[in-house]
Amino acid sequence: MTVNFKNIDYLKTGNEVQRKTYRLLHDYQIVDCLKDYDPIVVGTIPIQIDVAGSDVDIILYVQDYDVLERMLCFNFSRHAHFQLQRAESNVILCSFSIEERLFEIYATDKATENQNGYLHMLKEYEIIQLRGEEFAEQVRRLKRSGIKTEPAFCRLLGIEGDPYTELLLYNHIDNSMSYD
């Protein structure tokens, strides 16, 4: 099954966490506020490998950082745990909570469909589609034990090296090994 992750409508009919995420994004007009920045919801919730406490990750494409910072402050600073920082000259990080769900926004001057957060999610989704629900549950189990998503995938797939780089290079045709 192919999912258009660039349009949040798929969340409307997903699992309970996805439906709540959609409701929050819609009711609090989060995606509407971010629409000029090509937002994509990425991470574990879209591909159903989230665990308790997983946040909603949103990536953005930005050209004018000052304008984005002002917009984020104006629209989201009233929410609990609001934080905004320009981590580097080309990255803005913003986080806040709504109804006990943490939202994390990552903005950079790279097109959203070329950002690693999106590319990792697509690769992880592809692997889950090939390996099935049992594999997805093994990823969730590792995540509950404290292992981050990409390292969990790499451990199960027998991939060595930097998990954030190597996962993107993973080719299921060349690597049809068992994950048991």
C-alpha cells in the first residue's frame, strides 16, 4: 500500500494515535500555519512504529529564518513547553505540547522531500512493508528499551556503521537476510 505522506489526510483513518494527531494538527491549525513551508509530518507516528511518549515531528523548508521564527512564536508560544532555537545558522528547532502530545518542528533550507527525516521515514516504511508487522513490533520493542529508531532498524537488519547514513543505503534486494 502506498501512502502520500505529504498530505496528512491518511492520518484521519489510521490508528488511534494517528487519528488524534490528525485532530490536533487540524483543530489547532498547525499545518495551516505552516503551509508556506512545505510541511511534512515525519517520524514514527506516520508509519505506526511510535511508542508511548513519541512526538509529532514536522519538517519545514525555510528561506527567511527571521520570518519563520516570528511566525512560530506568534502561533505556538501560548502552548505548553514552547521552545524555539536557531541551532545553527541554517536550522530552526521549535517544540511545544498540546493535549500532552509533544510537537517538534525542524526547519532548514533544504526541500522537505530531500531532508533526512523524510527519507529515513520512507526507507523505514518500505522495510516494514516488506518485513511485516512482526518486524515493526520488534522495532517498537527496541524503541521501548531506549534505542532510537534508525539504530533499531539497523540492529534488526544486521547493518553496521552509522545507522543514519547506512539505513538510507540499505537495499532489501541485496540484503534479504533474516532478522531473527
